[in-house]
Amino acid sequence: MYPAKPALGSTVRDGKTGALGHVMGHEGPYVQLRPLAGGKEWDADPARVEPVDATELLSARVAVANERSWKASKG
């Protein structure tokens, strides 16, 4: 859990869902997150948002790149 609001553009884990997302904004009582692969933003409870370490972030980015590559190869 962050002691303060996470910085815009940082990557965090939504402790409720386990999903990783980029911090896109702070609206009302929520932190707005966007999936690493892009897509629709969702609201997360800031009390349940957790920092992501460099190893976990790299692993998630590789998974996103692999998925994009796989989809591109399927046409």
C-alpha cells in the first residue's frame, strides 16, 4: 500500500483484483488504472493499491509483448 497517492504514470497492482495497471489519474476517492496492454480504465481503492517491483514489472511487460506478438502472427 502506498503512504500517499501513487504518481501518475507509475505501475501498480490493484490489491482487490491482482491486476497490474498504469496510474492514469485520481478521481474522487479512487485511483484510475489502465491495463498494461491498454484498454478500459478502472477505478481502484487507493487503500488497496500496491507498488510493483522492477522484476514483476519486467515480467508483466514481457507477457504483454508476447501476447501482442502471438496475436500478430495469427493474422
